[in-house]
Amino acid sequence: MRKANLSTIIFATIICLTILSFIAIFLWFVLKPHLPTIRVDSVMVNSLSTTTSVELTALFNVAFTLRNPNRKFTLSYENLDAAIWFDRRNLALAFFRPFSQRTESNIVLQTWFDVFHKQFKNSPVVRGIAVQQAHGSVDFGLTLNARVRFRSTGLHSMVRTLNVECYPVRVVFPLNDSNHGGTFKGPVDCNTVDIDQ
């Protein structure tokens, strides 16, 4: 009798664990948080000056879209910074205040990167920009680093640290433009290159 009861208990336990496992897997797929997607929409470059081989001046006006694809999770960007670069060397940084994003929504952010007489000694950055510009376009890069909190009613919030790269951000410079103004040929979808939990 005891063996029969023990077998029944073990069998019932196995059934319960199996059902709970299926429920957990189902909830994971239904409620699994998706990373935000980021796209560079526009870039305007003004006052680009490479008159010396080591000094750079430029003003970048950049707009990009952050999309929250989640149906159940709102996103809170606790930290967000961006860097514009050339040849893996940062030209300028921008920082954003914390903000939140609703489910299944887009947010457009716009920022300025101001490079004012920045020195790049012992670096081919300025020369490389000048050479590409002389051929009609320059391939810049944009990197975003974000600490994002995923929130959903009834669930514990989760935090992800995202490192996102947008490249190439190709800016076209008309060869007959004496003002050195450049316009972006886009948009460009960005790729998540690292995720820390």
C-alpha cells in the first residue's frame, strides 16, 4: 500500500513539474523581452574643417529613432550616451537625460556633436577624413551605450546594458561645396554588438 502511495506521489510530482515547465516555457516565449532597435535617420555636417593634418573642426546634427518592439514591456533608459567616430577614434560625445518609452512605440532623438579645433596628434584621423571627403563622401560611425530597464506589470524589472554600433554612416560632400556641408545617405539600421546583464 505504501509503495502504491509513494508511486502515486512520485507520478503526480512528475506531472506537476512537467506542467509547470511547459507553463514557464510558454510564459518565457510570450513575455520574453525584445531589445530596442535603433536607426540613424539623418545626419547633417556643417563647418567641416581639415585645414591642418592634426586639427579637426565640425558640427554634426544627428537624429535617430529608438523603437520598443515589446507588447508587454515599457523601457526606461537610465543612462544613454552616444559617440560619433572615424577610424575607431571618437570625435565627440553626447549625453541624454533618463527617459521612458511606452510599449510598441518609436522615439526620435536629436543631438549635436560639436568638434571644435580638436587635436589628433600622431593619428591619421584628420588626414583620413580629408582624403575621403576629397572623393565625395566620408564614412563616420555612431556608437550608443545604454542602460535599459524592462518593466512589466506583475513581473520583476530586468536591466540590460546595450552597446550599439551604427556603421557606415556615410555623409556625402558635394565636390563644389565651398562651405564643406555634408548630408547623410540613409537611413542606417544599427547593430547590437554587446549585451551585459
